[in-house]
Amino acid sequence: MAELQKKTLPHINFFSECERAGLSWWQCPPFLFISMGVLTIFTMLFTAIIAARYFEEPEVPTVVAVTVVAILFFVMGQSIIQGFNKIAQANRMKTEFISIASHQLRTPLSVFKWTLDLMVRDMSDEEKKTGVPNNELGRLVGALTDSTERMARMVNALLDVSRIDAGTIVFDSQPFSLSELTEKEVANFNELTGGAHVKIEYDAPKSVRPVKADKLRVTMVVQNLIDNAVRYTPGDGVITVRIEDAGGPSVKWSVTDQGLGIPETEKKNIFGKFFRAENVKREKIVGSGIGLYIAKSIIEKTGGKIGFESREGKGSTFWFTLPVAR
């Protein structure tokens, strides 16, 4: 019973969503639905008792009671509709803000990136003429380029969030090799994580059947899951990326880390938009909280499944499946 309460009670929070939408308790749809149910039960019981005790013809109080309840239901129904409209409007405004802000950021970021590319080209030409490399300026330009690329990826991710919420995200599903894609990304991450002393191992059968999905978006999912594993794994840790092809209708991809893990009470929210676990916040690990939300949407809309297993302080395994190309 205690285990059942632990699993169910965290979900029973009637007012959290209403508070985020700026609704009072009497406008909150879940509260109103429960109130309607309680009112119906109480009214019917009260009417039955009064009618049986004081009336020879119980039809009269029954009709009066039903009329009163119907009027109350109408009034409360209007409040429920208004509450849902306000919640929907708040979510729509948030999605529109993300979309507009992301589009507005793309232009200055593009100009900034073009400017840095011109600087890199001019520096290269100058070094060829003089034969003297400007290491300090090269280091600064390189840092700016990396920061710009990270910001551009963030903006693109925010745009994907707004498209997912609006239902306008488009997929181009084509057959491709998940094994080759993963091998390339593991090699790239191993080059980048050398200074962090994190080793990434890759385990896959010699022959893996091609999958059918949007290759560009699956690449984003693979990059995000490996990047999370690297960031949440302490130094000298080992990360294992694995592909399993057992001959069924799908191919399974997974990444296992030795990192922070996910607290039991927060597992239900891990794929939520902008969600970050408390232990990650305590460690002050940089992140936006939208990568897993996007990954889940991409994999499920492609026809696959995504999930995870985790123990706090022991590490996590995130996995997804993709349909095999026919």
C-alpha cells in the first residue's frame, strides 16, 4: 500500500498547472470536476433521505433537486470551459513567444557566424603572407565560433520545440545506417572528450540492418543522448554506446553512463519540456531541459519508442528503437 501511495500521490496535484496558468482555485478545472462529483453524490443522498422521511410524493423534491443540480452544473461548466481556455491560451502564448524569439535570434547569429568566418579567412591569409601565426587571436576567435555554434544549436532546438507544440514539424524518412551514423558520432565525441578523461566505447554487431527515419533528426537525438551521458559522467568514467539488432521489426540503440542518475521521484518528469532534475541543478551542470523532450517527440513520431533505466548515484541507460527499413 505504501508503495502504491508513493507512485500515485505525486501525480495528484490539482493546483500546480492552474497556478502556472494564473488561475484561482475556483477556476481550476480538476477542482471543479471533483466538486461536481461530490455535489452530485451529496445532493442525491440528501434528496433521497428527505423525500423518504418527509414527503409522500418523492417526485417533487427529486425534480427540485435535479433542477438545482442542473443549474449548478451549467454554471460550473462555464467556469471549467473558461479555465481550460485560459490554460490553452497560456500554453499558446508561451509557444508563440518561443517561436518568435527563436526566429529573431537566428538573423543576428547568422551575421555573427559569417563575420567570424571572414575573420578566420583573413587571419589565414595574413598568416600565409607573414608566416607568423597569431595564436592568441586564433584562440579567441575559436572560442567565439564555438559559442556561436552552441547558441545556434539552442535556437534551432527552441524552434523544434515550437514546431512540435504546434504539430508542424516535418520528417523526411529515408533508409540509412544507424550503425555508421553512431560510429561517426562516437568518434567525434571521443576527440572532444579527451580532456575530460571520459571514454566512450561502441558495441554493435558486424551487420546492422538499415532503419527508416529522418536521418538528420535522429542524428540530433544521438548527439543529445551521448552529450548528456558525457556531461553527467564524472572524470575517468566510461560510457557505452550499444546497438542491438535481434532480427525483429526494429533496431535498438542505447547509451549507458556512470553518472549522477535520476532521483526516483523525478523519473516521471524526465521527458518533460524544460525539466531538469534537482541533483543536476545542485551540481550546476549546464543544460536547457529540452533535449529529451525533443528526442522523445522525434523518436515517437518516427514510429519508434524511447525510454530509460536509472539509479541515482549509479548512472543511467537511455535507449530508443527505430523501425527497420523494408
